Amino acid sequence: MVSHEFKTPLSGILTSTILLGKYKLEEQQEKRDKHLRTITDKVHYLNNILNDFLSVERLDSGKETYRPTTFKLSKVINEVVYNANMLMKGGQRIDFPPEVDEYTLTQDEKIMELCLSNLVHNAIKYSPENTIIKIDVESRDKILTISVTDQGMGIPEEAQNHIFSRYFRAENAINNQGTGIGLNIVKSHLKNLNGTISFVSKEDVGSTFTMTIPLISTTK
């Protein structure tokens, strides 16, 4: 599986690189741009896979360390949405409440970004064109709740009990790129940070993934 996940994008990069060399005329700039976007997207995907496997290794070995800092939630959301723009399909958009700048928390900023990125990227990947990915935020009793809702393919009922298992992929997601470790990593990180992740989903309707985390880190 790992070999396949690396070989497929690498083959795409090689093909686009070869084709780029053939488009030398000025009027072929649109074709060059298309292949440059392909290369950028696939490099971004490979980078995410490598980060996922490094996270698995650190989590399994107990070497993962967390570095809490104080930051505004809007900084994380803006970064996630900015990076997600490269992955969005035609007509897709991400909505989030304007008041996110009001939320300040003391947590590991990079881990927060990793967790939210995973949920947003999944929402993009498993949703069709011209759909909305919605981020909702709520703070209550010193707990921050972030939900990501999509209008995608949803998770079959028989697969829902396994969705956080490492390497598991639902049958209706097999044709999409992925390793099946992202949600497992998110759950492990949130557990280490005294947070949680849950979801509700209906096949062919969409999914909502919700993560909670203390506003102030309690991890030692």
C-alpha cells in the first residue's frame, strides 16, 4: 500500500515533467500551467504522506513531544484554509465564522494545524465539485470544539466502527488516494492532549467530524 501511494504520484510527476519539455511555444502556456499544477499537487500530497508516517513513528515510540504556546485560533484556521485552496475542486469553498479571531488558546499550534488540516483535506477529497465545507467553532467550559462538515460521499454504516483504525479505508473511498492513517493520527494526538474526536455521517449525504480540546494545555 505504501509503495502504491508513493509510486502513483511519482509517476504523475515524471509524466508531467516530460510533457512540460514538449510545450515550448508561447501559446502552449496553459498546458504548461496545467502540468505545473499537477506537479505541485502531487509533491504536496507526498509531503503529507511523509509527515503522516513520521507522526506514526513518533507516536508509536512515545517520542512525540508537545510544545504549548499561546495563539489565536484564527491563525491556524487561516493557514489551513490557505493551504487547502491548492486542493479544492472546482466550485468548492470553505466557510468559517468571522468571530474565530476571538478565540485564544494555549496548545501545540503545529498539532492543532495538523488535526484541522486532516479533517479539511478529507472533506475536500471526499466531496464533489460545487460544494461547501463548513468549519464551526464553539467554546464552553474551557473546552474548544471545532467541527468540519462536508457534503460528500459519507461513510457507509458498516464502516463507521472502524474509521479511526490505522490503515482502514471504507469501501466507497478505495478509489481515492490515501493511506488510512490520517484519522488515526488525529485521534492519537487529541487523546494525548486530553481532547476527543467524533463524527456523524450518512452515505451520499456527508459527514461532520468534531474535535474537542482544552483551551489551555494540561499536558505535562
